[in-house]
Amino acid sequence: MRIEATVRSGIPALTDALRGEGSQIVRKATFDVSARTKVNIAQKYQAVDTAFMLNSVGERIVSPFEGESYVGAEYGPYVHNGANGREPRPFQDDAVEEVMPTFERAVEGLFDKANRSVP
């Protein structure tokens, strides 16, 4: 006769259950960064002449847990970082800083939810 103990973490089920929610958090943050970038270009830095750069802001979902927000206008980096004696107008850096607190709270909430549901 022997004594056995079974240890189960519930991690596979937990991972499946929370994968969709985590993916939605990343997706929302990606679109929020793009939206805030547009607001910053138009309002905060008033960097709109023809609206080409403003309309070149977009996003791409790379994987369930990775998204990219971008500015497609070729001159975007020069406006963002400054060039030829012009001051930088870091519209996208500012957008990331504005979105990060909400994103971090959502991720922390997901981890809290995961910790509460582990048997």
C-alpha cells in the first residue's frame, strides 16, 4: 500500500480561460495608443498641415499578446523626434505614457483574477 498525493495547478484551464481576456487588453491598449497619437498630433502639438501624417496613424495586431501602433508618414519620425533645429513633438511617446496606467491596471487585474481562481 502506498500514499499518493495529486497536485493540480489548473494552469492549462486558467490559461485558456484568461487568454481571450488578456488578448483583449492588449488589443484595446494598441487601439488606444493610436487614438491618443492622433489626438496628440492634432490638438496637443498641432502638427497638421494636410492631415497626411494624422491619417497615416494605424495599428497592427501581431499576435494575441502583441500589437503595434505606427505612424506611416515618412516624415513622422522627424516631427516626433525633431530635426533641422525644430523641437521634438513626441506625440506617440506621450500617447504611450497616457495609455500605460490603464493598461497596467488591466494586466494587474487579470493577474489578480488568475490568482483568485487557482485551486
